[in-house]
Amino acid sequence: MIGVIVLVMGIAGAGIVYWLGTRSADVSGDLSMVGFNKPVERQMAILYGKQGELIEDWSDDLKQPGTQAIIIIVLSAGIASACFYFARLLDYDDKAAREFHTLQK
């Protein structure tokens, strides 16, 4: 039961995060901001090299609502599957214990 609740809450949470994230104003297409990040990107390349640029790109990707929603869904599905797995193990142990007690009698 907990696995189903986690899965449903994860899907609902991802939907809310995506919906709220896509509703906000997108200023990435603003022409007045063209070239604004050039000095920052150049300084990042000088100080940290290609790895710094890669980490910066990943950090920017994590700020996107679609990426955040996917992470929430994957984590909730993983937690739900772990709950289902452990529930199945408990059920298997209960069956084995009942069979053992039946054989003892």
C-alpha cells in the first residue's frame, strides 16, 4: 500500500512541479539579454576548463522543470518498487512460515 501511495504522490508531485515551472515567465528568448553571459562563460572556461563548463551545463539542466519532474518520477518509482519488493519478500516469508508450521504438526 505504501508503494502505491509513494508512486501516486510522486507522479502528482512531478506534475505539479512541471506545471508550476512551465507557467513562469520565460525570459530566455529576450533579445536584450543576448551576450549577457559571455564574460561569465569565458571566465568559467579559463578558471575551470571544459569540466567547469560541463558542470555548469548540468546545473542549468537541473533547473529545468521537465528535468526536475523526470527526477521526481524516477525516484518515486524506485522507492515504490523497493516497497513492492520488500512486501513480496514479507509475503514469501509468511507463506514459508505457514508451510513450516503445517509440516511440524
